[in-house]
Amino acid sequence: MIDHPGFVLWMTGLSGAGKTTLAVALEEVLKARGMRIERLDGDTVREGLTKDLGFSKEDRDKNIERVTFVAKLLSRNNVGVVASFISPYAAMREHVKQETTNFIETYIDAPLEVVEGRDVKGWYAKARAGLVKNFTGIDDPFEAPETPDLHVRTDQGTQEECLAQIVSYLESRGFIPAEKK
């Protein structure tokens, strides 16, 4: 394993923006480079750590509080954390920043009409029909980061280009070693 500082690359954005897709690809790249990495994802965390929570604002905040605790432990022990959560509220993202080591707010961004078009599970259609309540971007707000450390527009680049943008950022800040050519 390569020694490196711990960090928390926190991917925030609407459902369907590409957070999980990019997080999985980034995890593969970093593990291939011998990095100590843990990936925390909204869907998988809700299967275990936060399965008792719903989607009210209070439950969403509690979800992020629990994930923050895990990210804090990992990052302070020199593990890189790639976290992909809608995390729609700016105050909770600020809480994560204050609690973790080397927090990198990463806005995975695509317009609402684009993410609705990517919605293979039909959640946006259900939310628009009133069948799903508290759905971020429809009847619950998403407070977009005003000054993210990294802004990735998945509607303006390929997955490879978006991934390269993230990797380049991590290399330029010394969180990961540059790829050997």
C-alpha cells in the first residue's frame, strides 16, 4: 500500500447525476495505484448502517451524520474516502467538512432534465406523479454547492473525461501519487 494523507472526496448531486458511476470508477483507479481507499455510497449505506432511516429532512441529516462519523475515522487514519451521497443540504455538507480530514466537496452536476432522462428506476416519474414524497429536486430542495472544490459536469463530458478531472485534482493536491508513465 502507498502511504498518503487521508481525505474525503464528497460527491454531492442529484440522483442520476453520475456520483456512484464515477465513485466506482475512481475506486478502481485508486486501488490499482495501491491506495488505501473506502467507498461509501448512499444506496449501500442505507442497506446497513442507516436502514432504519427514511427520507425526511431529519432522517437525511441523521444519515449524513452517521456517514460522517465513519468518514472521520477513516480519513484521520490515512484512508482515502470516496463518498457519493445526494446530501442536498449545504449545512450538512459543511458539518462533514468540519468533522473530516481533507474534505473535498465535489459537485457532480447535470441539469434536472438530463438526470430525469437517465432515471432507469423511474424515481423521478414516481415523484412527479406524487407517488414518492420528499424526492430531491422535485418536492424537496437540493442546495447546490456555491463554491465546491471540484465541479464536474457529467452532461458536458464523457465518464472518462469526468474521471480524469477528479484524478487530476487529487494528484495536483498531493492526495494521490501521479500515475507512472
